[in-house]
Amino acid sequence: MRRFNLLLFVASSVIWSVAANAATRPHYGGTVRVAMHETPQSLDPLSLAQVGVPNISRFLFDTLVVLDDRGFAQPALATTWQAEPGNQRWRLTLRSGVSFNDGANLEPTAVAASLRAANPDWKVLPVSDMIIVQTGEPHPNLPAELALPRNGIVHGNPQVSGTGPFAVSQYVAGKHLSLVANDQYWGGRPFVDSMEIDFGQTGRDQMTSLDLGRIDLAEVAPENIRRARAEGHTVQSSSPAELMALAFAMPPRNDEEIHLRNALALSIDMPAINNVVLQGGGEATGALLPNWLSGYGFLFARVQNTEFARTERTLGKQSGPLVLAYDSQDLVARTVAERVMLNARDAGITVQLTTNGHGDMALTRVPLPSLNTQTALTGVALALQLPMPSFGNGSANDLYSAEKTLLQSHRVIPLVYLRSGVALQPGIRNFNMSPDGAWQMSNVWLGSDKP
């Protein structure tokens, strides 16, 4: 009898172990339901980049090169690349056996046409199984730029097709997007069969839908990440990867304007903006790049000093109020703008708020463009309409000097770097975010506890 019980126990343990392994082993099938705030009106990579939905672009389109989490270039649709002397002419060998979702093969002619459309200043030529990219000036960092979502490779017009892990099943501009897994994806078929994405959903509506089991993934604004976790939601967040800054419309005309802008910068309590307004959803910064990416951002740290700000204020003449423009649809931007106005008042500076888009300065959000430091700084400068940075030989000291030069232009006052967050249903498995907030969906699978 004792031996029989032992055998029964062993058999039960084996069955339980098999069942447990089956429950935790990745498997194919199912639909992931997603809600997003943005309302893209077109699905080509350039349009998606302009409205700030790079994740949709990554679902549908591949780039020639991708960057790993350390910012190093890795092969994607291009397997190798080589610069000729001078870094103005690059040769990239294309991956064989890849096809677009409409069935067309990935050919050098299609790749060249796609890159020319996205970069009119480049000369892009198809040659055998490769393409040649020629730029007007030395471009030693071209692989990192090719990894930008805006350079996703597209085929077809007006219905565009990509080579990405998902294909479009149905699209209602600005409202809804249905995706199906690409069975022939060169990087391996995604685990889930499909994705259903609703656009134009507010943060509150997304969390309500998540709580009711209507969606599986909801965006979480930086100021709500702490509360969402406290309420018991499973939340993943990125590194601080979206710059919020005051960007001036014009360069300073004289020393008096420089002193006035210095006074404004010194008057702002950035830790209070992060800890109170944003509920710890970011990091205060005096730099254009986050410290985790550059490694030197702390050197630009700026501490509120109202007394020193008043001194600087006396050296700068203010003939009228500084007009600060912000997005009327962004409630957090309104609160930050009001805090800036109050801090400035304490230093004797008059700031007037407006939502009509015209002001001396604007409260601006700039998502981190790249995990490559040079490409990121160039992208931030472009978004803030600053002079293009010069990097010398590309060393860390050159990068620091380039950013310092941009800050010394007195055209921008960095405030905080924001995190992005995603709340998940318990059944979503293997979802990951890159440090810059990019969603990694190809390896996501659905567990048995998905509602």
C-alpha cells in the first residue's frame, strides 16, 4: 500500500509538472488588444514619425539597421555595411529571401526608392544585391540614422507594404488598426496571431478599458505611473526618454536678453515639477540628453537659485512679458507652464501664458530620437530648431562639447526627462520596453490567465 501511494504521488507530481510547464511555455495564437492616444491619419513611416507613434511603424516596417539597448548598430534588412574613405559613400548588402507583406520580394531598387523618398538630399543607388548611399558631407554615423523608424523600408503607393512582423488587415484612419502576424517574417513569426489597436483614447478611457478587460495594453502617462502601480496594475516603464523644455523662438539679440533667460532658468524649481506635478514620473535635467545615455548629463545640472535669478534679472531688461505657449490639450503642460510662471514671478520676471501657438518661447516635448548619442543629439537639436551640432572625431569629449555649445546658445532651457509607461493585463507574457520606450511585441505571447 505504501509503495502504491508513493507511485501515485510520483505520477501526480509528473502530471502537475507537465501542466505547469505547458502553462508557462510560449505558444502561438490569440489577439492582443491595444489602446493609444494618438490618431495617425496615414501608415507610412514618415507620417508615423511626425505624429509620434514609432511603435506602429516598428510593427509594420523594418529598417536596414537596428540599434541594441546600448546604441550599437546591428543587422536587420542589411546584413553588412561599409563606408568608403571620407564617410560620404556607404555600401550596404541586403538580406536575401525577404519579402514585403504584399508578396513582392525585397529588391535593391525598392529599398533605394524608399530611402530616397525619406531623404531627398541623399543619392541612393541599387547595385546587384546591395545599395549605395552617398551623402553631401561626411556621415560617419549613417548606420544609426538608418535605424530611425522614419527610414523604415516601404513598398507600394498608395497602399504601402512593409517587411515587418505584422501586416495590415484593416485600417480606419485615426480610429482603428487591425494587424495580423506575418507568417513569413524573416526574423521569426510573432507568437500572437493578431493585434487590434484603437486610436484616440484618453488615458482615463484606456485604464477603464483595461480594468473592464476590454484591452490588454494601455499607455500610462508619466504622471500616472506611480498611481497605476499603487492600484495594483502591472506597469512597465522606460528610462527617462522624453525631454520637456522651454524652447525660445529666436536667439537672444543682446546680452540683456541672455541675462533675462539665465534668470528664468535659475528661477525654475525643476525637482518640484518632477516630484509634484509629474508625481516622480521623470528626472529633472539641465541637459539635452538624459544622463543614462550620455554619461555626462549631470555636469549640466541646474539648481534653483531665486536670489541669483533676481541678480541676473537686474542685468537684463524686460520691456514686456515673456509669452510662454503650451498645448491646450496637454493638461500636464498647462500645470508645468503655470509653475514656471509662478517661479519666474518670484524672481521678478513676468511670464504670460498662451495657447495660440505664438510666443517668445514654447513648452515643448521631444521624444528621444535614438539610442545612439550623436543621432539623438542631432535629432533633439532639429526638433528644437537649434543649430546642428558638430562632433569632431566623435569622442565623448566632442559630444559633451557639442551639447554644451547648444546650451550656450540660450535657445533652450531643459526642465525634465519623462518616462513612458504601459499597463498590462496579467496574461500578457514577455512584453518588454527598450530604454527609449519602444515596445518589443514580436515575442509577446498570451498566458492562460488572459481575460
